Amino acid sequence: NLTLNVCNKTIEQVEHAKYLGIFIDNNLNFEKQCKAVLRKMAAGIKTINHISSIIPLKTRLLLLHSLVLSHFNYSSLLFTCLTETYFNKLERNFSWGLKVCYNKRKRSRNTILHLKSGMPPLRFQLKSKLTLALWKLKNDNWEAFKYLLFPNNITHIS
């Protein structure tokens, strides 16, 4: 057990803490964050489902972006260390959201829906974001890291 004292005050160790809307746990596996995102995604999809008969497809897709994908996007880079089980749950929720937008049955295939909507599967979106983040980091093109000291001899990130 680690004891941390700051300004003569003891900081207690906890299993998880919420910082800037992100649950950070003591194992850095972000499962609690994933569960929170899954709940928020489901709530957004249910909202879209309730009003889908009175709004056009374009509006439903816009709502999918804002009510569902925004929760994934906010913490997506943290999900690179999720287990396959949790990532599959995120993918299933997103597929459910697409099916709700297109008024399809839950059992219908979603490959065509990804193409129609222009929204690739979450795995692809995550890989794209991670690639961009690593490229920005390598090329000193990321504002958040401009003033940190990094070795300039990074030549290859795989």
C-alpha cells in the first residue's frame, strides 16, 4: 500500500476516480469508463428510437453523432487497452444505434449501414485516431505536448 503526502495531507488510495469526466481506475484498464460510456450510448440510442418515426434520417444520424458517438470519441484513445469483450460491447451498441437510425431489425447486418452512413466501425475510428495522435506526437504537431521535453531521436513508431 502506497502512502502519499502532499502539503502535510495524506492522499488516500481509491479504486477509481473521476477526472474531467473520465473514470480512471487503479489498474488503468478503463472498464468503469467503458461501462459509463455504454450506459450513455444506450440512453442516446433509446432517445433516437423513441422519436425516429417523426424525424428524417439525416437528423437521426446527426443525433447518433451527438448523443452516442460523442461519448465514445471523448475517451476513445483510452479504449486502446480495453479487453476484446468490452470493445465488442461498444461495437454492438454502435451497430444498434445505426440500425435504429435506419429502422432495421436488431438481427440485420450492419456492413451496408456503415457504408451508407459514412460512419466506419468503432475499431476503424479508434485506429485512425490513434494513428493521427501518434503522427502528431512524432512530428511535434500536438499543442498539448509542445512544451514537454521529448527525445528528438524518435524516428519510428510502430
